[in-house]
Amino acid sequence: MAIKCIGVLTSGGDAPGMNAAIRAVTRTAIFNGYAVKGIMRGYHGLMTGEIKEFKSQSVSNIIQQGGTILKTARSKEFRTAEGRKIAYENMRKEGIDALVVIGGDGTLSGAQTFASEFDIPIVGLPGTIDNDLDGTDETIGYDTALNTIVDAVDKLRDTASSHERLFFVEVMGNTAGYLALNGAIASGAEAAIIPERETEVDQLAELIHNGFRKSKNSAIVLVAENPTTGGAMGLAERIKKEFPEFDARVTILGHLQRGGSPTAKDRILASKMGAMAIQALSEGQRNVMIGIKNGELVYVPFKRAISHSTHVDLSDLEIIKILSI
Ligand code: F6P
């Protein structure tokens, strides 16, 4: 069936650059003769019918804004077969023939299930600060979040060095250590504690026993939020009990990392991927995420994108160690 109308939605955790992606999808679709509908609140809006016709002006003046003008949600109902049936019926009612979904692994796995049950072409864009999707070197929002982390750690460094303290800075990342690892390299931190290594070693004990403060009296450690790492609070508790000679403090960056105006890099990534999503649908592609590999835009099957088979480069931990002597 020829596609006439494309629906666009954002789902899961918001990420800076999602608006730039919505803008690119909308305008490229209109340029190519498609009608566009904006679906509010992710899959939830598809079920409740919160859907608006989008014109070129609907996406004016948003490229610089963080968050998502389409709002977002994590829909429990869409995880049920009944919920997805209602969503499909609403799509038909609205005359939407294809979808562009922007979000992380939850969003793409929802799309994969939806597409397997109904005959709908869906293209995904990787929108998450976590950078935890396979088949793409970067996700939309990751660069902005990294820069936010670096700004925050630069500020914390003043107090850490003035008071000669050990700071545990907790960053997001869900099950992946990309933000902690690359945030640590970019901010010159002493260490990154990440879920990818937690089953192998006790990273805190290793850090202390390696004598991490050989040439200085303060230290900053980036910790990925994850039950396996214990989080920044858990590590500070352990310091109190096991290594009371250190004066440790905790800063949890939390949702600060998801906000703010997207960096130029994220705007460019989102704009190119958004345009490519429409090209993909025109070419008859379906059930693929747009990725970027070695500077080239590529199609990644949903199954691979959400496989979690690519991980952080653990040898980067050695770089952090060497650069902090
Ligand atoms: O997936 C993005 C993310 O920010 C994760 O890093 C984090 O674990 C999670 O979302 C937090 O979700 P919420 O905003 O629903 O608390």
C-alpha cells in the first residue's frame, strides 16, 4: 500500500535533539509530498487518539529546544495486545499509513512487536541519552548529556580540590556505562564505575587499593546509576564503613542530564537521521532504526538495535587510570 500519511511520535525518556528530529521528519515528509501527523505522548497518544495534523510551521523554532514538543510517556498499556490493537485501530481511523518512532530500546522493542502484529511500516530513530543501542555509534541526546556532565564535574572539581574530598558523581545510563566512561575521560575524573565490569571485580576496592590519589588529595569518580554498581550513595556508604580515612561526598546529576538545548552535534545527527527516516520509508524500508556508523547513515534492523550486544570499550578504563596519575 502506498504511504500517504506518516505519524511521528517520541516515547520513553526525553533526550535533547528529539525536537530537531521531529522537525526534520516533518519537513522532509512534507517536502516529499506526504501528510504528517504528530502523535502526542508516545504510544499512549496512539491509543487515546491524541493526534494532530502537522504542517511545516508546527515545527518552527524548536530545533534549539530540549525535551519534546510531542511530549513523551512510558506506556504500560501498549505492552498489552489489547492496547496495541486499539493503537492500530486509531492509526487506521486517522489515516496514518506509517510511523516514525523516536526513542530508546523500550520504544524500538514496542515498535518491533507492533510491526510484527500488524502490517505497518515503522522506522525508528535512536533518541536516548544512554547511547545503548546497537548499530549506531551515537544516539540523539548522548552528546548533549555528556557535555552537561562535563560542565557539572568542572564545577564540582573546585570544591573537591579545595576540601580535598572524594566525590562520587552519579550519572544516568540505565544498564550502560557510556555516560560514566566517556564523561570520566572528558572531565578528567580519576575513575568510572560501570555496570559492565561489576560482575568481574569490586571496582571500589580496586580503586582504593590502587592508591588513586598518588599525586593529589582530591578525586572525582563517575558512577553509573545501576543496582550492580551500588550507585553513588551505596559507594559513599561503603567508604564510611570500609575506608573511613576518606571524606566522601555524593552528587547525583539525575534528570539535569536529560534537559537543555541540544549541542550542534546532536542537532546535526537528529536532522540527518530525521531526513533519512523519510527516505527509508520511501524506499520501502520497514522495521529498521537509522544509525550512524563511521559517518555513514545506515539501516539497522530493530532486532539488532535492541540486542545489547555491543558494549563500552573496557580498555578506555585504562586510559582514565593512566591520565589521572
Ligand atoms: O533511558 C533514559 C534514562 O534517562 C535512563 O538513563 C534512566 O535510567 C531512566 O531513563 C530514568 O527514567 P525516568 O525518567 O522514567 O525516571
